[in-house]
Amino acid sequence: MKEDAVLAWLTNIESMELPDEIEEVNAKVLESLIDETEYVAVLFYKNDSVSEEVLKDLEEIDDDADKSGISFVKISDEVLALEFGLETLPALLYYRNKVPLLYDGNLHDEKLVLNWLEAHKDLDADVIEDISSNILPALIDNTTFLAVLFYDKNDEKSQTTLLELEAIDDDASKHGIPFVKISDLEVAADYGITELPELVYFEKKIPNFYQGDLSNEEEVLNWLIHQKESDEIEDVTNKVLAQMIKTSDFLAVLFYDSVSNASQTITEELERIDDDCDQHGIPLVKIDDSQLESLYGIKNPPALAFYKKQVPKFYTGDLANEEQVLQWLVEQMNVEEIEDVSSAVLQQMIKNTDFLSILFYSKNDVKSQKVIKELENIDDEADERNLPFVKIADEELAKSYGIEDELPILLYFEKQIPSLYRGDLMNEEEVLKWLVHQMSSDEIEEVTDKLLLAMVKKHDQVAVLFYDATSDSHVIHELEKIDDEADQQGIVFLKTSDLAAAEKFGIEYLPALVFFYDGMPNIYPGDIKDEDEVLEWLITQLTKDEIEDVTEKMLLYLVDSSPNLAALFYDEDAAVSAVVMKELENIDDELSEQGIPFVKISDYSLAKQFGLNDELPILVYFENKIPSVYEEESEQDNFIWLQDDAPPHWNLSVCDWLNISVPNQWIGRKTPHDKACFAWPPRSPHLMICAFYLWGFIKDCVYVPPLPADFPDLRHQIEAAVARITSDSLNKVWDELAYRLNVCHVTNGAHIEHS
């Protein structure tokens, strides 16, 4: 017996026909039917009384639909229904040339359904079908070739483009390319589309953006046909890549440099295995993005990464040997181990992955190895739940998240918010149970004192509930109602019952809510049990232009933890303080842009502790904990702007600030972007004292055996080195600066490579 013939018979809709019943199909048969049949009506149902009644009604029109050339089938597959964006069953999808249309009428009225099917069968062939945001993902997933026009139905340019492209809708269909349109700005934004209309061609889920003139329909058609027939590896954008990583079980990505001969050679080699990758279910794409490469720690492109359930692994072999590359890619599909990642890769995963489990471990530790072996038993279960699981041996990175306990330690991240597992890591079933609970719960994340400080440093907007674990459960319950809304506003919401954390910020009474904006704490003054008022207050904090009021302990914490800080000591009962505060609030945002937190405090006794005995208000600037009191400056005072002129340090945001503040009054590269008064060539002689003297002097003093043992030791040795600078040395520095300026003058500002 020939198995191919048996399979063909089993998947043939005609062999499955039963009298007076809508034919039942499975996912495989449905896919084949949609691919091969012009008109297909599909009822997605479940085993309940409502579906039974609808089925009974619709079976009355099964034969009539068949006479009209419409195949009518049913499928009981709730997972597949969700993939098609169908959350409520029963639901009817109508496929015409592979393009689905959702029926939104009364399913119990079979005559109405039949009329709708027949009416929509004879739609104008030159009309591009409009689809919903629910249908598009399923269409992309289940259609090999697809053209999608993202448009704005209220935009004249979009409407004009539609008229042009509807002239080639039928031609695209003849070449096996369904053509649809969608007017949904959010979906467009998911693909990094900011200007509409935009045409995107999908092949095996991989998007390719049309760069030409959309009003030239012949060019568009030729481009679509070329895309279908070509064997090139698709180029993707950063935004599209992020989405593909999130939605693909397997993905191969070539990071390359389009102007590099080596990259071009490797690209040509790997294009030979593009079809093979497709056959194994591995989409292969390429991206030219130096910034992204830098974030991943890629120093010399090309580099190839394989993503399995969002977890990347980089190929270390010869990229020119495409057969070995293919073999390696296929092998990675079946590797069952927790992937080891670098610090750079992990930082990207935390930033771009909704859910993530990380095991921080020690390479040479026996306990770590035992834990890894146990947890690899649940790696597949985590994959099935779309929870990437990785491991990293990096104690410094662990410390940056406030982890100073002995490794191994398990952290679960949800939208960049970490939770610490406190149970037995050798009990993999308990670990899995905890991870699943974390993914499904809507609780505000609990953090330790050190983890809280790490999150405040890493995130601009953090709301923290300080509470008493024995008595404040009702408050937690109320605030958990607004956790999702806070998240939509970009606010990280945490809770802690760690008394050391509360004491650090001078919180004496629990519960208390503190909002940190750019590291600046602000205590909520209202009723903490009224979640709506709390949410309104949090949102207000994002836009208000007031200088934050802090407590004594908050100020001391900020002085200790901030390299730069401006603090206004004021008298809340004095009119002059109110006037000064109002004036200074005009520069609060500008200081924030410069990375200088600005706070205020009404505490005369604390002012005295800092030696401030004059009448308030007094403005103090702290630099590395050292205070300087602001004094009125005359108009003749000079200000000097210093910026390192090395190419990596040349920053567009600084140029923007200078363009606005002192246009045509500063020295720069003289690019089209900046408004410098004249050009200063890159790598011309340093005119910064720090660059040509101080850094080198400190390195010579510090980096000699024995080397610093840890960060505090390094800091101590740097401070000691600075203290050794003599007045003689400083005089020589000024002489050197004068010499460099003279050289620039003599050479008329020409480029000097070896100064």
C-alpha cells in the first residue's frame, strides 16, 4: 500500500463527506483546503450548547453553499481559533482566494448567512480586501506569500494609492500573492511603520518593505513578483527583527555590514541554504544595524545568531562553509539545555522580552552545576509556555540587580521587573510551579532593599509601596487593580516589606507609596486605599514641572548615591522662598536633561548640618557628595563648555542643546546637523586637560602591581593619584595647552594626526 496515496485520501475533503452534515476537518486539512480551494467557509466551534444550535441551523444551508461553489467545513480547535484572533466561539470565517473575512451577523439565521456568503463571493475582483487586526497575524502565519498595504482611511494620499494598487490586485492573485489592506495605526507601529501608506510583502512570515513609488502600480507588481521568485535573504529593520524574535519559535539572523566585502561574500554563501532553512522551519533574515550589533557585543560583523524561543546563540564556526552552518542550525532546534548568554545579550533580552527566567551561577561551583542539571529538566516546559530560560556566570551583573547572596540565584523578569525565587532550586517542579504562577499573576512584584535600589537606578519611573507584611494586605489588593494601568504609562510598580528600605528613605509610617522619577523620590500625600486617586497622582507626576520635595533621609540618600545633585533649602513660610521656587521650576526640566536631579527641602536644622547658616532659601550643588553654595554671578562671568572630541563621545543630543543655547558660538564638527561657528577636525589635538593629561596620569599611578582588588580599592587609588598632582604639574599642563593652541594657530586649524 502506498502511504502517499493513503495520506492524500485521508486529507481529501470528498472522502470525508457525510450526508446532511458540515464536514469536520483538522488543522492540516483546513490548511490544505484554504490553499487549494477558491471559496471556503469555516465554522470554528466548541462543544457547548450554543455551538450545537448554530451547527444545526447552518447544516440547513450546507448543500446550497456547495451548489454555489463554496466549501463549508467546521473545526473544533480552540487553540487554532485563538491564532486566527477568534476569542468568542462559534465564529464563521469566509476565505476567498486565501483571504479571510469574518462574519459579524446572526449565526442562527442560516438564510442570512447564505446570502452573505453568496454576496461576498461576487465582490469586485479589483478591490483589495480590508482585514482586521485580529485576522492579520493568522494570515501572515498561514499564508506563504502575502502583500499587505498599511493605510489610513482618512488620508487622501492613502486613498489615491489604493485606487492605483487595486489595478494590480487581480494580477498579484494570479501570481499566487494574496493582496490585503489594513487601516490600523497600532499594528503598523508594531512593524516600525510611521508614515502611511506603506506596502509590506510577507514571505513565510518574513516582511520586506517596498521602497519605491506606490503610485506606479506596474513597478509595484514587478517588485512583488521579483520578491516571490528571488532567493535572497530578506533584510529587516530593528523593529521588525524584535517582533520576529518574539513571535518565531526558531529564527536565524545574519548581522552584517552592507559595505563590507566580507559580509557580502558570507551573505552570498548563506543564500544557498535559505531554502533549506525554510524546509526545516527556520526563517533566515539579515540586518545591517551597527548600533544593534554593538548592543549584542558584535565587534566584527558578519555574525550569525540562532534564536530558539527568543534565546540567541551565536555561531562560532566558519560562516563561509554553508553546509556546516545549516547542520549547526538544524542541531540547535533539538538542543535541550539552558542557554549560556553574555552580559550584552542578556541586557538586550531583559529589555525586549516580556517574560524571562535567568539563573545567575558560578562556573566552578559544584552546587551551581547540580542546580543547572536539575533545572534543565523544566527548560522544555518553560519553552512551551513561551518563557525563555537562560543562564549567565557574571557576578558583577548579578550585583547590579542587588544580588549579593551566594550563587546560584534565580530571577524572573516580567517587562524588565525582576522577582527573586526564594525556594529550593534543586526542586525543579516547585521552580516551574513558581514561574508559571509569576506569569499568570497580576500581583505587584515584591523586591528586596538592594533590588529596589537597582530598579530605581535602571528605570526612569518607579512606584514603590512600602508596607507591613502582617497588616497591609488590603492596601496591596486595592493597588493591584491599577498595576496594569501604571504599566501602560511606563511606570514600574513594585512593593517591599523590607524595613531597611523604608528606613533608608525616612519612611516612618506604613503603608507608604513613593514615586521615583529619574531617581527622585516623592511621597504620595493622599489616601493610599483609593486606587483611582493614586493612579491619577502617579500620572500627574509624569507631567508636572515642580521641584520634588524630599525628606531628610531622602536627601542624604540622594547626596550619597547621585554624582550630581541640586538642592534648594527653603522656608515654607517665607514669601521669598515661594518666589525663588517658582523661578527655579523653569529650569527643572533642563537640569533633568543634563542628568542633574533637582530637589527641595524645608529643613533649617539640616541646612545647618551642611554649614548653611545664612537666611533661606539657599541653593546647593553637590558633586560627588561635595557641596557648593550658589552665589549670584555677574554678567561678565565666563562659562566654558568642554566636550571630549573623540568620535565615540561626539553626541547629537549635546549638539542639539548647543544649537539651541549658543547657535554659531561653539566649536564642533561643522556637519549639516550642527550650528558650530567653525569646524574642528576629528582627532585633532586634544584641548581638554582631562584628555591629554589627567586620564593618562591617573592610569600610570593606578594600573601598577599590585592592581586594585575591587571597586572601592580602585576608587581609593584614583583619589590618591589626584591628590599627588602638584602645582608644578599644573603649570606644565597650562604650558602644554598654550603649545597646542599655538600649533593649531600655525597650521591654520588643519587636521593634525600626531600631536
